[in-house]
Amino acid sequence: MSDIVKRTLEIMPEIEDEELFHISSLLKDMTEDQAKQFALVYRKRRKDPGVALILAAVGFLGFNGIHRLYLDKIGMGVLYLLTFGLCLIGTIVDMFNHQSLTLEYNKRRAEDVAVMVRTLIQDDEPPALPPAS
């Protein structure tokens, strides 16, 4: 296991598989402070695949598309609500694809958080003083 993956697991032990490698690639150029700040913000923004699966299952009770709304897919969520989950076929497919749907959402959020953390931490550093003449 590479050092960056170990570092990522130390900071965020709850992530695994493809998400782990994606987060590791984002953290490789970050300082320790940036990585910790990233972990704090990303934990609050990431979505759990288990919750997405439960929300997709709720579609069988007539509330189709809630899982799509949860994953910030507003258009598809409304479409599922109006078409009874595309006659339940879309809901069934999404129950099998809940992990990839959640991973896609989490990757987008991770990239957004990485940009934000890099920008904020760089802006917080005091400007370098000009050399004394």
C-alpha cells in the first residue's frame, strides 16, 4: 500500500475502494493541515451508499425518486416522482447501481472540497515579505 493511501486511511478510515483511491489522488498535493480540513468538510458533504439504497427501496412504497434527490439529481428525481420511478424499472435498476451513483456524487463533492480547501488555505497564509535592501 502506498504512503498516500496509508495517509488517507489515517485521516478518513471510513472510505474504501474506488473512493479511497480518488481521495488519495486529491490529497497527494495537500499539506497536513489542508488534508485535515478536507476531511472535516468532505465528511459532512459525502453521501452514504446505504442511505441511497434505503431511499431507492422507499420507491416501492410510492415515493419514487427520493434517492435521486438525495444524490442531487433533481431533474431525474422529479422525473421518477412523476412517472412512478419510470414504471418502477428505473427504481429497480438504481437499487443495483446505488453504489456507483453514490460514488459519482462523492467524487464530484470531493473535487469541489479539494479546490475550496486549497484556495482557502493558500489565502490564509500571510504574504511573503519582500527582501530587505
